[in-house]
Amino acid sequence: MHYLDHAATTDLRPEAAEEWLRVARTSGNASSTHGAGQRARRILEESRERLAAVLGCDPIEVVLTSGGTESVNLGVQGLWRSRLEGRDAILLPDGEHHATLDTVTALAAEGARVIPVALDGVGRIPVGSFGAALASEGAAMATALMANNEVGTVNDAAALAASAAEAGVPLHLDAVAAFGHLPLSFAALRADAPAGAGLVALSVAGHKIGAPTGTGALVVARTARLAPLLHGGGQQRGLRSGTQDVAGAAAFALAAELAVAERATESSRLGVLRDRLAAGIRERVPSAELLGDPDPSGRLPGNVHLLFPGAPSESLLFLLDAAGISASAGSACQAGVAEPSHVVRALGRSVAEARSVIRFTLGRTSSDADVDAVLAVIGDAYQRASGAASSGS
Amino acid sequence: MVGPRPAARSYTGSMRVLAAMSGGVDSAVAAARAVEAGHDVVGVHLALSRAGGTLRTGSRGCCTIEDAMDARRAADLLGIPFYVWDFSERFREDVIEDFVSEYRAGRTPNPCLRCNEKIKFAALLERAIELGFDAVCTGHYATLVDGEDGLELHRASDAAKDQSYVLGVLTAEQLAHTYFPLGSTPSKALVRAEAAERGLSVAQKPDSHDICFIPDGDTRGWLAEKVGAEQGEILDRDGAVVGTHDGAHAFTVGQRRGLRLGVPAPDGKPRFVLEVRPVSNTVVVGPKEALAIAEISGERRSWAGAAPSLDEFACEVQIRAHADPVPARAFVSAEGVRVVPDAPLDGVAPGQSAVLYVGTRVLGQFTIDRTVSAVPVGA
């Protein structure tokens, strides 16, 4: 089995699994005032402090959630619901993750005006047009991916945050795909932005870095105006009510520390594998085209996203799966149908092209053997999937 | 009618089989039998509608998330790989748009037959072959028989469930890559019992019927929306105006209700739709006797196996999925097929497929272009 879909989810780190179970075996609700509650609370707050250290923010700014989707919803909806009077627009770049896209669509149904920002040909948000859109009348908030989860293109988060600060508009940054793979400091990105403007919220998810699925966080700046989605016991600054998941927090904190500690060496290791995989595929399938930024420094270290002209993703994925290789066509909908990727469409590609892409993503457990496995079958798979193998029969 | 039944084809050895799984009980049991027979089986659910609902409502609707889930759970139980493939674009073009344009042209299409012809045994089968499969397996009730002149398509053992009519469009090439594990089952009840025994959760799922892409079953309303309403005249067989209507597409040959005729028939008897003329947006009505059809013909034909060796032969003709077959003579020429039934046919509309049988065997089919009334005008 060769797993090349680490962007979908990656293996649970053994240390995180152990920590998760160890803490889960202890009893106590972190909101209780008795001894058991106090012991749980201590583990929870220590975990929050460790996460804050990794994320470059204050512990009070870490709001633990159930994962990326909840973090993004809280960030986007929360900022929208506490917008300044007279401002009615959301700045939405093309090619955002569905968690953002569909949340903004839902807000648009409630009256939000959407200001789209087109991506450039490699899938990057142009800082110039982002800034220009921020300056337009009535911008209530903006959102942006730190790195695109499908094509792996890295945005200039610092420049986007700076232009939001300058325009006096609050920005939510979706760092789910970037966290653990790129240097990340909330304080550095926030810089000296005025209260309630610039980078004010940042989403991360646990299962993308080897923590359990069901863990995540939204970093919320102290000065941000943000309305909660969940109401109840008023936990976590009243921004996220609900009994807190102490074991999840402990496992998430440990996985985050490990991911950040090994980030530099792991990034260069994955970068080498990525480049060998991309070059090897293009050698075997000359018509395959690398989408996203061809410059290795502009894309996520483990991401190889390719267009295979004339070969439906469904067929390629089937053939790869039959050869024991797990890859993806991007994000999948609930019925399990591979939708034509809106990200690939946002690169200016056709629907047919958007249905002919494969994303290989490498991670902690990836090795040369995984790359070799893909290279061994990709030529034949492309021949078959594109109908070339059976044409004339 | 049914003579001695030839033995169904046995698939020995191990084939690579792609099992089309709708989420219903038939395709689940078909896939289970394919697995049990020792074949290398992969399950696939076709997403045919992008706007499919979330949940089933009774026997209606298709491609719901629940159907895809049912298919997936059946595949899980069988221990086979499972994928959902999106054929919604092809389905929209080849089945839904064809359905609308046929109605627009005053014809009565059968979308299930079109789906078999264009999607399941064409687009899906082509992809299956490309990907290295030997056959597509479905839960259709029909049998394949190795005959003297090659592969033959026959009716299912269970006459009540027989689906050979909607498979009449398959060609020899398509049949060669087709596998119907349910065809020899004596009854649908046994298939349900088998599903329950195998622990398949769909054992008691209601049968689907109606047209899958018209979720509420209101075909007329759905068509009115697609084709649009436009007032036109209702004529009698002599061309006299006897009423008006809101769109010819809403009428089908043999229909009696909903005519709301202003002028009564001279003999006071009820009148029926005899013909729909979409170009002039007129509907022709007349007495019940005039519905009797003495001859049908059409150009678009296909043979389910070897083509008939004679230009003229005795057969049985069936013009709807659940109509009784009628003894007839068929005449085959370069222009197409003409069929003269021994007794007049009722309720024939252009656009329907006429499937020709000899005993249990399906010879082939043609799309009806022209009909000749058994009762001439003025008679």
C-alpha cells in the first residue's frame, strides 16, 4: 500500500496516539472546580500554551475546535456577524477550500456581498488585486488560504495580512494546508496591525499534522471582534462553548510540537521526493502538466498536482488504487463523486481539464518506495485511462 | 408462448467484472453472485444526477446520497472495492435531453432503454474495457445464451420481472461484455430472500419505478416546464377543430382523459388521442377502434446478436416494457424494419421501441417511426 494522499489526512503520530489515550484515561471535566476538574484543566491549559508557542500567539488566543471546517466557519461567520456597521462585503479569493466557499455562499444568502479576487495562472492570490479589493467600498472582512490545499501554491500571507491591516479590514487566514509545512507565526503575520484589523483569525487542523481527527484550533487575536457559533457554557472566552476535549488538546499540542520541530528537515526531504515524483511522471507521460507554481519554493513541499490531458481522474484513480496507490483528484463531495475541481477552474482551465487532474501529496511516512510505485504504473495507467490503450480495438 | 428454454450461459473461470450498483437489491445480489462465482469484482455506482436529492422518498428518485450509500454498504459487505463515477453529463445529454427532444418531436421515448443503450452498456462499458475489465454486471432480469450463431439474449425466467425489452437495444458486441447473474432466478421474491440471507441491508428496499430523473413522478408537469406550454388545436380525423389544448407534448397516443373537448362526437362515444403533431402543435382524436394499429415500421434498428438471415420471418413483437407480445411477420430491408402483427396493436406511439422475439429470444429492436391504422379514415 502506497499512501500519497497526506493532504486528505496523514498518519496519526505514534507519540500523539499514546498521549491521546493516556490523557483520555484520566477523568475530569476541565470546567469543574474539584480536584479531578483541576487536574484536567491543568493538562488542557498546558496544551493550549504549547500550541500557542508553536503558533506564535498568546494562549488566550487559541480557541480549540473540532477541526478545520469548524475553525473556518467560526472565523468567517464570526467576523461577518460582528462586522462594523455600514460594511456589507466579504473579500473572497477564487479557489478557496469548500469550508470557506460554502460558508461565504451561506452568508451571501443572508445578504453578504461577495467581492471575488481572481487567482493568477499558478493559483496564487495576487497581492495587488487583493489590496485593491480591500480598498473598495464596504469591505467588512477578508479571507484567504495561506497555501492552496489542492494545487499547493503558497500565498504571500505576510503581504496579504499587511494590506488588510493597511485597509483596516479584518482578515481570516486558512492555514489548514500550510500548518506544519511552512514557517508560521501568528504574531509575526499580525505585525503591528491596528486593533480589529489585519490578521485577526487563523485556522489550523490537527489531523493534517498527525494529531487525531476531531482536533483543531482557531487563533483569535485578543482585539478581534468575533461572534461565536456555539452558545452554552461560555468556555474559551465565550467563543466556543462546550466541554473541552482535554485528551485531544494534549495530542494536538504534542503533534504540533513534533511537526514544527522537524519541519525544516522534513520539508527538504519531501521536496526532493516531490521533485523526483513530478519529473518522473512527466518523463513517462510527457503530456502531463504540473499545475500550481513550478518554482519549488512557491509550493507546498509534499504537493505534486498534475493535469493528465484526456484521462478522466476517475479512471486514473481507479487504476492507481488497483495498484495499491492512494491519491486524489482534489476535494470530494459527500456522495463520493469527484467534482470538477473549482481550484483548477480558477486557474483558467476547462471543465474537461478540471476532471483530468491527480493530486499526489507526500508526508511524514512517505519514502522513495512510494515514488517508485507511482512511476512503475503511471505510464500504463495514463494509456488506459485516456483510451489510448484500447483505441482501434 | 414459452418453448423449451435454452440453458443460460455459464461464466466459467475468473473474469474481471465491473458491477454497476444502483443501491437497489437486484444489483447488490447480482454483484454478490458474481463474487461468489469466483470473479474479480469491483463495484461502481453511477452518479447520474448532479442535483440528486439527499434521501429517497418511497420508490422514487435516483442517485440520492442514500442510494450511493446503500450501494457502498453492499460493496463493503461483499468485500469488493467500490467507486462512484460521475456520468451525469452523459446522462443529461443522452437520456434527459433525448427524452425532451423526443417529446418535442411528438414521439414517446423510453428513457430506461436509452440509458441502457447509451450509458450502462456504452459509456460505462467502454470505460470498463479501457480499464481492463472483461464484463459489466448488472441486476437486470434477462439471460444470455450461447447459441449456434453466437451469443443470444433471452427473456428472464421470471416473466413478471423480465427486463429483456429495455435491453433489446444491445448489440452482439455489447452482449459479449455483459453479465446478468439474476436472469435465471425464478422470482424476485427469491432475490429478496437471498439478499436478506446474505445480510444485505437493501433486502426490503422498495423497487424503483417511474422515470428516475422526474423525482415526483409528474411526467406531464415536468415536460410542460421543459417544453413550455403553447395553445393549439385538437382535430378529429376529418380535420375539424373539436377543441384546444395547452401544448401537444402533454398528450400521448391512446390517452382519453384531460381532452376537455368542446364539440361532442357525432356518435356520442368517448374519443382518444390518435396522433400528436408537434410541428403544427395539434392533437388528433378519434374513436377507440381507430387506435388499432395494423402495421409499424422504423429505420433505427439493432440486432441483439446475429442479424436475422431472412428478409421476412415470423416473430412476436412487443411495443412496451410490460405489453404482451403479439405474433407478427417482420420484413427487413435496407430502409429498416416493417412489422405486420397478426392482430392489431393498441396504444402504439412513434418513438417507442418495438422489440422482436422468437420464443424467449430477443432478435433485436427498432424505433417506431410510422404506424398504419387498422381503421381507415371514414370507415
